[in-house]
Amino acid sequence: MKVFLVGGAVRDALLGLSGFDRDWLVVGSTPEEMVSLGYQTVGKDFPVFLHPDTREEYALARTERKTARGYKGFSVYAAPDVTLEEDLARRDLTINAIAQDPLTGQIFDPYGGRQDLSHKVLRHVTAAFREDPVRILRIARFAARFPDFSLAPETLALMRAMVDEGEVDALVSERVWQEMARGLMGKQPSRMLQVLRACGALQRLLPEVDRLYGVPQRAQYHPEIDTGIHLEMVLDQSARCDATLEVRFACLCHDLGKGTTPADILPRHIGHEQRSVKLLQSICERWRVPVECKELAEVVAREHGNIHQSLEFGAEALLRLLVRCDALRRPARFAQALVACECDARGRLGFTEKPYPQRPRLLKAFEAAQSVDSAAISAQALQEGVTGVAIGKRLDVAREAAIALALENA
């Protein structure tokens, strides 16, 4: 048997990057031999094993043959006679089809991956690319991670053909969300949307996002005008501030309702916030989005307009906003909502460096409201025979007073 380092670890090393998981390929072995050497079987669809000491993954060289639609429709052949070149041929991109001998350091690059790395091109390895629709999402995700790489025209044409053939319609929710999440966490998430849109997959997978392109907004507030372009700018702002996945997903969904604004009231978007909430709920159900992402996105979609306007709010209105955001019970989520709103405010042409005073002001209001000793106020009220809603009113009065004082002294 012969062991090779393959895939992303080799690619990233050639790019001067480090710190990523290593994948190993085993040529000329069998499952029985791997087990006899102490490796633990973990693969379900094909033979993958965990090293007895490092716990890194070692996969037997294999070939794949398409048997049905979707990413699971494959027949896998893993045997000692499968060569290194045959295994690399089934991989998605040439830059991921490079192997290295860990003992000698020798590089094996039968499909021109190093040249494409040098030229910064994302290019499929062989026509077998079309057999797995997940690769469309992977290409989009790589485009977000490596924004200075271009997509080879022949690869884009192949992706378009796959979409036209309905391959993306067979994708399962877990894989779509997995790749989408990784793309959102890329260096330039807008590239993921651009690639998916260019091949037609965005309309199939995220029609709520796709329909934002070409929808106008008032130039007074959005000099970029196009809502789709605005969304791209907001997402890239979220990457610029190294935001969490929850924040980036909230940015993706915050303006979905603008895609359903009646044409006769454009470029205004009255009531788009509530429409956005309904549309993002559909996305979350379709792709089984984690609840933390869904809940933050709902808060941001519903309240981002009010948060933007909060500089005009007095203590009473600020407290109502905090209550609607459930800030006192979910302070970490509220802080994330403010980050998403700042990304939204700066994701406009000419606004990328503009201060966002709403965020520190709202945090100050939150801290003031939180400082109120609710337990003491409740206990005092009960001693006086005050119960129920009346206690809540006392708390509100105390919190409003604390907010007013904090803002007065700011």
C-alpha cells in the first residue's frame, strides 16, 4: 500500500496557507488490511478509516459511476487496482486534484492543478464533474473563499447544463446548508451568490434571494439602487468584520421582502420587513437552517428598520425596541443583531466607512435597562400589594428612567 496527502491540504500548502485538516489517500490496499493495521472503519458510502494514533481520515482509492440523479446516486468501486490518477480524476477541481508523497515531498499533479493555482482559476477536472450536483455549491463556496480566482468558462457552461438538467433539484437539505454555510463564512460571500446566479442555481435553491436582483431602491438611501447588489455589499461587510455565521445568515435574509414589493409602489418598500420574516422562514424550513440562525434572522428582518431609526427614539421607544428584540433575556443575540444592522447600514455605495452610532447608543440603553434591580422592585411591589401587570409597569418606568439618565449623561 502507498499513502498520499491529497486535496485541500496540498492545495493550501502550495498557496502558502496552513492550519487546515489533512486528508489521506491509500492506494493498493483493502478494507481488511486497513483494519488489520489498527485503522477504524468510519465510512458508510465508501471505505474511510481513522488512523489508530492521529485519528485523521484515510480513504481507499476509488472510482465512482453515476447510477441515479442526485449526489447519492453513485456506484463506488474501491479496490487495490485503482490508481492514484484514477482517484484524482473523480475530484471536483484541478486545484483539489493534487497529491503529495509525505515521505519524499514529491507532488503528483496529473490534471494541471498547480498551473490553475498559479493562474488563479477554478476549473473542473473531467466531465465526471457533472455527476455530482453538490459540486455546483462547492464551486460557489470556493469562489467565496478565494475571491481573486476566476471561474473557467467551460466549467461555468457545465454547471449551467447541470442546472438545466434538473440536477440541483435533487439536492438534499443537509448538503445544501452545509455548503451554503461554508460559503457565507468565506472571505467574500457575495462571490457565492454571483456564481450561483451565473449558472442558474440561485433561482432554484434560493429564489427569494435571486428575485432581489434588478429590484430598485430609493437612491437617496441606496446609491447602489439594485437590491441584489446591496445584499452582496452587506454580506461582504459581514465578512469584513469577521461576523459569525448567525450574523451572516441574518444579513442574507434581512431584505427578502423587497423582492415581493408591488411594482406600483417601487422604489419604496413599505412593509418589506414582515414579508422578509415569512420568506426567510420558508428558506429555513426548506434547508433545515439551525435554530440559532433562524431566530437571529427573524429579529434582524423584523427590526432592522427600527434599529436604523433608533437615533430618533426616546427612552420609552428604546425600551419597547429592546423588549421586541428580547434583549434583556437574550443579550448575546441582541448584540449580534446590532452587528448585522451595522453591516446593513454600511453595505451601501459610499457608506462602507460611515460610523453607525445606533449600535453604541442601543448598547448603552440596553446596559441601563439591564442595570435595574428587577428583583428588588418586584419584592417591594408585592409588599405593597401590587401584583401582575402592575409590577411590569413599575419595571418599565424604572427601566425608562435608567435609559433616559444614561443617554442624558452620554
